[in-house]
Amino acid sequence: MNFLIIDEMHSSLLSLLSNLGIKGDYKPNIKKEDVAQQLAGYDGVVVRSKVFIDKDLLKYADNLKFICRAGAGIDNLDVDYIESRGMKIINAPEGNRNALAEHTVGLLFSLLNNIVKSDKEVKSMLWDREGNRGYEISGKTIGLIGFGFMGEAFASKIVHFGCRVIVYDKYKNGISCEGIEQVELDEIFEEADILSIHVPLTDETRFMVDKQFLSKFKKPLWFLNTSRGEVVSLSGIIHHLSTNRLRGAALDVIENEKMNTFTEDQKKAFDKLSSFDNVILTPHVAGWSFESYERINEVLVDKLKAEISA
């Protein structure tokens, strides 16, 4: 079999594929507009986020059997159409769940303890102890929305810090992880001191967290998002930061991550968001560690091997 690889991947991928008898054609510099014609004759494609794989892109893919998404989310795939063509989707959330969980823990500690703010101040010769007094995670109630690979990995780490962890997942019942309580969404609104989002981007979750959603929380809230930027309305975050209903926010993802394509409204919202001392922004790197970069390949190829052997 022959696979086309259209995004940059860890160098281990070609040898891992070769061990399965698959020839990898590594073309990470291929232009988006050239991908469709290039797919003709290939048995599989490996993609990260270069293109949206839909009917138009697959029109020449006469032999394609596998679409391998090197990462967790599959929001850049037209799943219904792909499955209607009998193609198998393989993704690798197991490969970067630990990296994402560690990054989210890091964001939480940084947020509650003013680490980014105080670092900037000290480097500017401002020594403000009282203004940077922090909060402890111990004793807090941390609410998670979404309990897939990422949510579970984060919860399994944070539960050991003496906090209460409550989870809402619309599509999972009977969650029975030690120290973690499954609750209804109303209890998240009622009890959470901290909210962490771990849902995929779908039509249902797009801008799910907005001004109205955040107004339902009974306590002032610290907010974390390491899922997808379009799950959260920046205008909603900004509104509640301005009214102090949000104590702070740490975002690894934003609505539009191609910053050179900001609309005027997006630029205004981003500038306003960036002006808050209690906001931490990272460039979609939760889950993107040196270790996960290689581990994603291993997960993809292990799953591919199981499919071929089935």
C-alpha cells in the first residue's frame, strides 16, 4: 500500500509504516490546492490540519481506504461523507492526551498563582507580593465539560491535589473513575470554582460557551479551554472578565488562530482580551509536546495495523 503524508510529521513515521509494508510518500510542503489531484491512486492519507477533507478534496481519491488524522480532533474531516465512501478514519487522541493534561494543569497553576503576571512585573522591577497573592487548588471544585481522552487525562492528574472534580458529559453514562463524580450540568453551574472545557468541535458545541452560558455559574469562575477555539465566544469571555464574574481565563485556543486573517471585530476582541492581566494565552500547544509528536505516530500505526489485520 501507498500512503500520502501531507503535513509535517515526526521522522519515525516512515519507518513505522514501512514495517507494515506501507510505502510513505512524504510531501509536507504540498500546496493545499494540489492535494486533491495528488490523492489519486493512494491507499491512505496522513493529515494534521493542512486541509479540510471533504467531497471536493476526495473527488480523485479512487483508491483511498484510510484517512489518518495525526491528532485528536477530527473537525477538519467531513465524517459523514468519508464514511459514506467506505473509508476508515483513524485518529490518535491517546497519543497526546498526557501532554494536553499536563499543559492544562500548568495553565491552572499559572492562573491561580498569577505566575505570568508576576513574572512580567518582577522583570519590570515591580515587586508586588500582595497584588500577586494566589489561590490554592486544594479545596476548590473543578468542573469539567467533556470526559473523553483529554478530559479524563486532566481529571486523573488534578484529582490528586485535594480538590473536588465533577464531570458532565452528555454522551457518557456511568463514569466510575476514582475520586471523580459524574453530575448533571446544573450541578456544574452551581458548584464549580474552576471550569475546564474538553469537548470536540461540532455543530452542537460551536460557541457553546458564550455570555449567556457563563452567566449561569453561581460562583466567580476561573476558566480553561484546551479543546477548540470555536467552542468559546471571546466576546462572552471578555464580558465576564470585565464584570469580574470570571476571575481569570487560560486559553490555548481561540476562535481564529490564523491571526493575520483577523476581521476588524476579531482584532478588537483579541486586543481587549490581551489587555487583561488575568488572562493567559498559549498558541494551541497543549498536546503538542516533543514526546507526543512521536507518540501520535505510534498510536496511528498501531491502529492501522489492527485494521489491516482484522
